[in-house]
Amino acid sequence: MSLQAYHAKRKFDATPEPRGKQGRRKGSQFVIQKHAARRLHYDLRLELDGVMKSWAVTRGPSLVPDEKRLAIHVEDHPIEYNAFEGTIPQGEYGGGTVMVWDRGQWYPEGDPYAGYKKGHLDFSLEGKKLHGRWHLVRMHGRAGEKKEPWLLIKSKDEDARSASDPDILEEEPLSVVSGRSMPEIAEGKGRKQVWHSNRSVADNVKSGAIKGARAPTSERASARPKQSRREQKAQRSGEKDDS
Ligand code: MN
């Protein structure tokens, strides 16, 4: 039921996005997808109850605690969506390029169901780029309202930065799964990216449309198609910063 809005908004014979279905396994993945749609934004997704609860963060996350970022609550996405990187055709819902900008695990403090309902989630992120504690807080208005505005706020901890430090969005602009830039993804460089919605997820993974959403890192590395030197370099530098 939770994915009804997601399915209703998309034509799966026209978009490479996964159809997906609600998962049964209890997990705690998070992903942030940079999405160059009509307006550039960063989609933050937190796994809860077999789906990815989703917010469109209009200016992207900031490591500066005073820089509260508007996060518009949007429809739940399937967990399979975490592996989606590619281009949604123009004219389709959300048309534009999508990059997996960060991903990893999220750890809610307290009961995440109660927090989500109340409109106040405190949690930590263990991603490739983002770490430490964060808050998501619903602003005025009632739960269930269309386009609820929330705020994404970095907590003050050792992972926080000051306004004079580099902006993480500029410092770490590449995909954490392919090392590609937004223009390279838009060109379809280095990856077959056509998702066939009439095939199973496994078949799409096998044909290289995406990498497995849950594949361990070693499998992902071996499944990766040939890379250019530039991509390898980008990837190495990304991994170096991972520790
Ligand atoms: Mn989006």
C-alpha cells in the first residue's frame, strides 16, 4: 500500500526506474540521490518498514549545524530504488539525471516509527560521505498534508563543520557507486543503464542495468564494468576518504 503513490506517478514502460515492491526484511539502509530534475535537489531516503521514507532536500545536506536545509517529504520509494543511477527521460515524472551521491546505514535514536509519526527523527548516518548525528524535524502543518516541509539539520558533533569549511557537496561531487560525475551519468558513460520493468530485479542486475541493491562491496567491485583511468582515480580518492 505504501508504494501506491510511487507507482501511480510513474510509467514503467517509459522510465528506467525500478517498479519495486515493499520489502519484508527489516533493514536500515539510507541513500542520498542527487537529482537534476527541473530543479536540482538531493533525495534523502531512510529505510523503514520495508520502504524508503523519502525527502527532497532542496539545497542538499549541509554539515554546518546552523544551515538548516528544507526537506520536502515525498512519496515512499521501493528499496530497489537505492541502486538506481541513470537518467529518467524528459517529460516523465522527475525527468533528469540521478546519481547515488551517498549511501550506507542509518541508526535511529529511540523508536523510529514514533519519531516519523511525530515529525521528529534523531539519527546517525554511517555513509561514505556523511557521518555523525542528524535531525529531521517537521515544520508547521499537520501530518499527512501534501508536501510537508521538514528540516534536515546536522547535530553539533565531531563530524560537523563551520560555515568557513569546505562545502561537502562541492568537495565530494561524484557517485559513490560508479565514481561518475553528473555529466558522465547523463551521457550514459561506462554503464548500461536501461532498466527493463518487464524483467525481474535479478535479471536487470545481471544485464548490468543496476548493481544489486544489497550486494556486498567485493561483489560490486567485480561486477563493475571496465572503467576509464579518470573513473578509477575518482573512485580511489573516494575510497581513501572512506575511513
Ligand atoms: Mn527527486
